[in-house]
Amino acid sequence: MSHRRAVALMVLVTLLWSIAGVVSRHLELAGSFEVTFWRSLFNALALSVGLTILRGPGLWSGLARSPWPVWFSGVCWAVMFTAFMVAITLTSVANVLVSMAIGPLITALFTRLFLQHRLPARTWLAIAAAGVGIAWMFGQAARSGASLVGTLVALAVPLAAALNFTMLQQVADRQADDQQAARQDMLPAVLIGAALSAAFSFPMAYPLQASYHDLALLALLGVVQLAIPCLLVVRLSRELPAPEIALLGLLEVVFGVTWAWLGAGEQPPASTLAGGALVLAALLINEALALLQPVGKIRGSVP
């Protein structure tokens, strides 16, 4: 896969991820943990069907014997699935997405600490510029009295995502170094994460109160907003460095805030718009510089 196609698919991933906030604002009866339960359950069902088609019946016999990286990644996915939807019901979409946007900073730190990756200067500059925009948005949101609980819950998402992307990067690097090694299938980790999230949230979601209208929207979130993009991002971890995946993931901030504004009337303050514009500019400049490099050196910049 070319770098340009991988980037385009990652932008699609963030676009699909970004619909969660606006869709959740149109729910009628489902509460915080019930929203999480149904979304994760529909995600698990969709993944069960999709992965069985892709991997065959052997998927289930091999799931319990999966090596520890698959289960570690599954736990990370479970934290991300659960914390995001709980946070989105506790505070504004913009506040949740801004809190999550520190992901690239954490991911870059983790890949440097755990994988000894060297990052190209353009990526560090883009992360720094995005960090300024995020800090501005976060500071203004805190001054406006946004929910501290929702913010703290939301912070679990970038932490788990950074650990997850770093693990996926380590698996991809190991396979690239050892061409004779069997390729580790990390797609079942997303299914494990969905199942763990549904199991964890069910006791707190009971008794279930979602209407048929809610179930239709939550099924949309489980399949389109979670199952499809999460499988794509696992595949893209073999093509793009973890910090670049996390940096492109910042587009979810821009897309998500825009959807919530247009589709749910959550108009963000001027500070959020200004910070989001800086984040978007950092992404565009970083990717433009990456495209100017020879194709063979794009991945090699993060050995």
C-alpha cells in the first residue's frame, strides 16, 4: 500500500470515528453505560461476522490461544470503547475530543521510550504545533467550567490508544525485521475489546431502557463508527508509524466538533475553532512534507 493511500484511509477512519458525538446527541432513553453496552455489543456482533468471513471458523478456536500482544491490545480497545462513550455523555463533544487530542504526544513519547524510535523533525514540529492548539482549546474549556469528571474519563482514551498503537507498531516492526516469522493477526484484538467493553458495562447498564430508535442509532455506531474503522486502523498500523497514525487521528477533533455543531447545535467557542484550525494546519503541513519524500524513505524515517 502506498503512503498516500494509507493516509487517505486513515482520514476515512477519523471521519467514521467522528460521528459518535452527533449521533449520541439524538438518543432518547439510553443512559451513559447503556450507550456503551449497546454500542460495544453491536460492534462485537459485527466483528464476529466479519472476522469469521475473513478468517474462517478457525478464528474462534485460535482466539483463546492468541498471544499476549493480542489480549493486551484487546484490553486497550476495551478501555477506549468504554471511556469514550461514558465521557461523551458527561460533557460536550468538543471537550471530549480536545481531551483525547493529546494522543500524539503520548504516542510519540511511548514509541521513543519503549521502541527507541527516532521521529523525523517534521513530525515533532507538527506535534508541537498541534499541542499548542490543543492546549489553547483545553485551557479555554477548563475556564468555561466544563465537566472535570468527563474530562478525566476522556483522558483514559488517548492513554489507552497510545499504548495500543505502540503495541501494534512493535508487532509490525518485529514482522518487518523477521521476514520468516509468521504474521501476527491483530484483528481479533478489536473483537476482544468490544466483548470486554460490553461485559464490563452491562451490570451498570441494567435495567436496559433504550428505545427502538436508540437501538438503531447504537447499531449504526457499533458497526459504522467502530467495527469498520477499527479494523482499518489495525491494518494501517503495518503501513504508517504509530505517531503518524495518532497525529492523523487528531482530525477526529475537527470532524467531530463540526458534526456536533451542524447536527446537534453544540456550537463550539471561538477558542475551539482557532485551536482546531492550528491542529488541521499542522496535519496538512506534516503530510505535505511526507509526500515530498522518496517513497522508500517514508517508513524508514521511523526505524
